[in-house]
Amino acid sequence: MGRGDDGGRGRQLMGNTSEDGALIDFVYDEARLIDEKRFDEWYDLYADDCRYWMPLMRGQPPDAGHTSLFDEDKLLLKIRIERLRNPKSYSQAFPSWCQHILQMPRIERRDAHSGMTVLRTPFLYLEYQQDRQETYAGVAWHHLRQTNDRTFIVVKKIELLNCDAALPSLQLFP
């Protein structure tokens, strides 16, 4: 795709209805769970067939034939959480902390047949570890699947503003 998840087509933005409030709150709550290191609750938000993806280039196609900063399924997310909790994890000898600052998420598109809704959320993400703080800006795309009683993240795509820069190792989850 071109620019962002809308392919850069410049289509008209959708207005939010009162029914969208729960989805917008879901995105805010997801960020808060990460900030508070409530990783088990955060992990449970993801569908079994999820993808947590941070492309290396602007406009990068979604197929697996390209290198990405992250490209993780649910198993890899679980392994990363376990690594963060492991007392022998060298990278966490000094714990990492983070803070998400989100603009209001916007509904970009929805498919009533599949129950899928895509939200776009510009953000600032700060990560701190041992007297060093990194700041990142970008856009998060949440592809959410609604079932009768739950909402799941099917895809979370993080488009960093400086995705093509030499970046330090991100420890947590933008």
C-alpha cells in the first residue's frame, strides 16, 4: 500500500458515533495496559491470529518478503513478555518504562460483514531506561475484530515517523 493503511487515496474521514466510543476507549486502554506493565491483560486483547507489525520503510507492503522492525504473531508477543519478566534478562537489568501520548483515535473504515474496524491513532511514545529516554512519533493502525462479547486486535501496525533511521533497541511496545 502507499501511504498509511488507506493507500494515500485521500478519502473522506468517517465521523464518530456514540457506538464508536467503546472502540476508541479500547485503543486508549490498550496503551494504558502497556504503560502500566499489565502485560497479561494486554496480551489477552490480541486475537489468536494477530500480527503486531512495525514496517522498516514507508509504504512497505504487508507481505512477509520484507524486513520489518517488528513482525510478531501471538506466540512471539508472549515470548517477548516472558523475556521482559525474566530476572536474568540482561536488557532489563535496569527496567524499561514507557508512556504513550495518543491523539484521539479515528475510525477510518469498517466492514460490518467481517466485524472488522480500522482505527488510526497518531502518537508520541517515550521509553526510558537507566537515565536514557527515547522519543518516537508515528501512527498506530488498529485492525479490530468485534465478536458478540469481545473486541480483539487482529493487526496493530506501527508507522514510525523515522522508521528508516538507525534506531536503538525498543524494549517495550510502542
